[in-house]
Amino acid sequence: MFNKKDKTDDKRFDEKLVQTSQQGSLISIWVDRQTGVNYLYTWSAQGCALTPLLDENGKVIVTQIGEAN
């Protein structure tokens, strides 16, 4: 009745880079495994933000799907 897929591969995003500070804030880059789009995610005690990661020309950074891991 329902299509069952392998649970080992159901993650939508991969974390490419994680950086923390002494104040407890977090900066990470997430890669969408379906589209390859890179996102910049920041978190601190004051709040969080998520935005597409842009290159020096203002274009969205896209990773080839096989390279995200």
C-alpha cells in the first residue's frame, strides 16, 4: 500500500562544516542532498538563521550531489 524506503538514506541535509565559539554560538553549512544547494545556518542564545550560501558574485553555491559527503 505504501512505498517503503530504506531508512538509512532518509536524511535530507548533510552538515559540511561546523564551527563553534567560546560563547556557545554555532555556525554550520548544510548541503541539501536532493538539490546540492548549500545553506549557512547560525545559532546562538539570541536566535537562529538559515540562508542560502552565496559566492563572491552573489550566486548560490551548489555542490555536486556525489560530493556532499
